Amino acid sequence: MNSQILRYRPEDLERYVECFLNKLGVPLPDAQTSARILVAADLRGISSHGVIRLHTYYGSRIQKGLIDPLTPLIPVYETAATATLDAGNGLGMVAASRAMERCIQMTRQANVAIVSVRNSNHFGIAGYYAMMALKENQIGISLTNAQPLVAPTYGRTAMLGTNPIAVAIPCAGRLPFVLDMATSIVPIGKITVHEKAGQPVPLGWGMDASGKMTENPSEILKGGALSPLGGSDILRGYKGYDLAVVVDILSGILSGSGFGVTTDPKGKPARIGHFFMAINIGAFRPLEDFKRDMAALMTELQNAPKAEGQTRIYLAGEKEFEQEAENRARGVPLLDEVVKGLDQAGREVGVPFELTAL
């Protein structure tokens, strides 16, 4: 039986998420921040990091005592241009948004600032925090480590997270350049979707418990691992592997948080680490000149000769911005199974999902 897609107003979804988290003890301002970030993921077509995680991850971990709903963000080290903050095992979205705000504030004096966060949790889409810098016409960078799901090149055991990298850069007269990518070929959710559908995955996405590439999603999920970006050695997968290591170092080791297999152990605090950077472009050259040249580069890339049968060259972030515009107009799409899960979890905490689909 095919799943049905239901659409909801983004503002209605945000209010529901706010109420759900607030009911679990999250202060209203923090619940609003978290709601905005989760719905932003669904708007941009990244449903694996959207409201589907409200009860399956955030709500569940709060109820089990694995996330502190109050998110006590405490400065550990601080200079004019850097800071390390301890999230106190709080909500990753709250800790990350506050950390990036601090980073942007620092650039007003220091021009370039870096803030690292320790003892946090999953923070949603990395691109959201990088894009926060765009409002100040700055370059934003956001990294995080995560639960080990990816095997190193020549390895067979999951040792690293999908460890995303996000970079947002303003342009003149056009959409900003927004890179938001994992350092694995695919997220684990893609494997799960194929397993539920009874479909094989493309060879190279992941490996079985022996380290052999497999098309069977169940073998990847049960004792196997995801492949790093690039896949096998012959396709230079070690580049994705090493990028994941760099993210783990900057997010986990630099902040004094978990790293490698010590990140997000089952049944224990996640100890996830984040890394944020903001760059004041005007400290290097006139802002408008930079944005003009960015636009020129983007135009050159899109106007490059197309491969046979192709009509468009995309730039980083374009598909997500277009998806967001469509979903704001038509409503945020949710699978009916997701809606049922939200309603069941909501009723258990006293916040039933009673939104009207469009």
C-alpha cells in the first residue's frame, strides 16, 4: 500500500512542535527555536532531519533523561574571537543557534570568530546555522560530528558519523551559495527507506559486516556500515573518509566532546560536538565587490556547456531554496505514517496532532 502525502502550513507545524517540546519541559523560547529549525528542514526537502525526529529522537531522549530540556549553555573558554561552550547535554538546535549567534556577534569586533560546542545532541540540518550568517552578509560555516555510522577506507566497522559540512556565502542579485553535505555517500535514512520498500540500494552506498559492498540494505543496517563520500578506494573514497575525520577533530576533539566511537553511545548522553565560524567579508575586501564576483562565478558555472541530454547546472543550495518556495506555497509534505507517529506520541504527552491538512 502506497503512503499518502499530507501537507500542512509551516506555521501550524511550528506551533505544534513548540507545544510538544514545551509540554516536555523545554522553555517556550527554546521550543520555538527548535520548532523553527525542524520545520526548516522539511521546508527545504530534508525530511530525514525534520519533524519526523520530534518524537523518535528529541522527545524520546528527553523522556529517557538523555537530553536536558533546559539546555544550560555554559562558557568554558572565551577570547575576543573564540569560545568553547558546554551545552550541558541540552537540545542541539538550541545550543547551536545560540553558539552561532555568539559567533556572529564576535565578528563585529574580531571580524573572524569561531565557537565550538561540547556535550550537545543532534542539531538538525547543518545548513541552518551557516545561513544565519547571511543576514549579516557574512560567510557562515557549520560542522558537527555524529553517531558512528561510516567505516573508514579499508575498514568494515562504523567509526565515524556522517559528519556534515555546511558553508553559506552571500552573492549579489541571486541566491546565496549554500553547501550542506554529509561526508558519507548517503545518510542512514536512505538505507532505511530502501529496506522498508524492499528495494536494493546502489552498490557502493554501504557494506556488510565483513566490509564487502552490498546492495542489501538490511546487511548494511545490521552490523554493516555506510561508505564514506566517494565510496571505494578506486573512487578515492579516502577523501570523504578524511573529510569526516577533519569534521570529527574540529567538532569533537577541539571542543573537548565525544569523538569517533565515543560519540552518541547507545543509552548514554550523546556528547556530540559542533564547530561554527563566521567571517566578516568586509575585513578582507569591499563587501559589494566580493558579492559581485561571487555572482559572476555562479553565473559562469551555470552557463558552462551542458553534458549531452542535460539542460541545467545546479549550484549548491538551489534545489533546497526551490523546494522551500514550493512547500511554503503548497504546504509542508509529511507522509501519513509520520503524521500517525506524531499523533500517537503527542497523545501520550497530552498534545495530540490535530492540525488540518491542506
